[in-house]
Amino acid sequence: MYQKCPICDGQGIVSKPPYVAGDQNTWVSDRTSYPCKTCNGTGLIVAPTPNSEAKEANNENI
Ligand SMILES: [Zn+2]
């Protein structure tokens, strides 16, 4: 079961270099996009076990 990567919003690329900490908002770089490290550029991640996500998933059925 896969779901859209929340880090890159399914794009597979991110604007922040992978070596920049998550809470760091400024960095020096001449590039504007990097492969998403969380999903390895696929835009998809393995979904967590459905137990804790059941309530959110049910919203799609309404
Ligand atoms: Zn991603």
C-alpha cells in the first residue's frame, strides 16, 4: 500500500537540499530542486499500518 509522499507532495523533488536540517529555513545553494530523500524521488511512500490512519481513510468514503 502506497500513499503520496507528504514531504514533496508527490512531486518526487523538494526545494530544500537533503543536507539541510528540517527546521533550517535558510541555506546557500545554486540549485532549486533536489530529489526527495523521503520517497527517493518516486513521490510515493509506503503507507503506515491502517490502524492509526483508519479515521482519516474513512473520510474518503463520505
Ligand atoms: Zn517525497
